[in-house]
Amino acid sequence: MTAQMQTEIDNRKKKSSSVISREEKIAYQVSLWSIAINVVLVIIKMVAGFFAHSSAMISDAIHSASDILSTVVVIAGVNISNKQADDDHQYGHERMESIAALILSAMLLLTSFMIGYNGLEKIFSHSSELVIPGKIALLAAVISILLKEGMFWYTIKAAKAIRSDALRADAWHHRSDALSSVGSLLGIGAAILGFPIFDPIASLVICLMIIKTAYDIAKDAISKLVDTACEEEIIAAMTEVAQAVPGVLRVDSIKTRTFGSKFYVDIEISADGNLSLYASHDIASCVHHTIEEKFPAAKHCMVHVNPYEEGKHQDD
């Protein structure tokens, strides 16, 4: 039985390594696409803003440039979080994902303040000093909206697939850029029609939306840094899986805590008190491997076996 258990452990390590490689591959692929598209957008927006005399489009170009920096943060966060455990970090580095998400949240917040400040500055300036932009800026805004919204859905799908907080935050950064371009489109269009005041008003609305996005990202990242429990549905499902393991007479308690994109599980089960230590250990090992097999996000499952007593839970 010991040899069989060792084989199961070795197979699980190999599987874990392949999962990590897959996560890194997906994150790098998405990030490279993000950088490439943002470089193209920065060039398009800068050229359009310069020739169309549109300050809104030039500001939008700066926003896209900030996306390149955010993607670099994502790559660094994913790379560090997937490092194997070492002597200084014996539980791994998954929480670096959440820290990367917090950095992206701060970048979003800074971007929103810049957009809001520019909007207020234009509102309190003399409208006669505002330059009517050229129509080429409208085309640049439409291209930006389509590309950035597409990148949002592409990135958010990948983030869900590999449970990456940093990638999810970067997806919402794409959405904020798309919203910024929507504001540019509305503002430039209204300016061309003779209502330049709508440009800064749209900027203020976008500012508030980006602040809300930054808050949601930060809230989710912080919850994963302070050992928040898993959702009740996941806990109920794990309890059912553990209860179905042969030899488990009762699940006495189950506790979980998030660790970046992963989570730890601590389970207490009851088994026949007359079993040998070897038999009890085999039951616990089966629960351990079953939970980690059925729930890939479970970084580690710790199982404690109690002697079964009728009508009494360990917590009583």
C-alpha cells in the first residue's frame, strides 16, 4: 500500500507541474497579445490625436500606454506566483497574484484620477479656448473600443480558466480603456457638433466607473490575502465528496482558507475506532487525494481522523 500511495503522490506532482506550465503558457500568450495590441493602439491614438488636434485622444493614448505597464505587472505576478515552494516560502507564492492585482487596482485608481482631473480642468476652462477636433479622432476611438472590448473578453475568459487574479484585473483594465475610448468618442462627437462641454463631462463619468472597477478588484484581492473561506457551495460539495469515501462514517468539520488563486482545506472525519492505524491512514489518504483530484484549486488538503461516536461530533 505504501508503494501505491507513493505512486499516486508522484503522479499528482507531475500533474501539478503540467497545470502550472499550462497556466504560465496561457498567461504569457494573453499578455503578449495585450502588449502588441496596446502598442498599435498607442500609435494610432497618438497620430490621430496629433493630426486631429484632439487632447481627449492624446489622453486616451496615454491610458493605453499605461496598459502596457500593467501587463508587465501581470507577467511578473503570474511568474512569481507559479514558482515552486522554497525554504523561505514553504507554502508557495500564489499570493503574489493577489498582490499584483492590488498593484493593478492602484494603477487604475491613478488613471481615473488623471482622467477626472483633466475633465474638471476642462469644465472650468473657457469653452471658447477648446479646439474642435478632426473626424479622424472618431475613427481612432471606434477602433480602440472594438479592440479593447475584444481584449477584455479574451482576457477575462483566460483569467477564469486559470483562476488568475492578476489576469482578471488586467481584463478590467482593458474594459476601463474601452470605456475611456467611449468617452472620447462621445466627447469628440459632441465637440464636432458644437458642444465641447460634453467631452469633460464624459471624462468624469468614466472616472467614476474606473474607480468602481478598481475598488472591486482591490476588494477581491484583499479577501484572498486574509484567509477568507471558500464559497458555501464549494464547502458543501467537498463535504459530500469526503462523505462518499469508503470508511468515512461522518465529516465532523471542514475549514477552508484562500491562498491567492488556490485554497487550503482542513477536514476532520470520523472512522471506526477499532481500525488499525494503517487502515485509518489509508482512509485519510483517500480523502486527501480525492479532494485534491476533484477540486484542482485545492492547494493542499489536510485530513484528521477521529474515532466514531454515535450522535456526537468532535466539535461538541
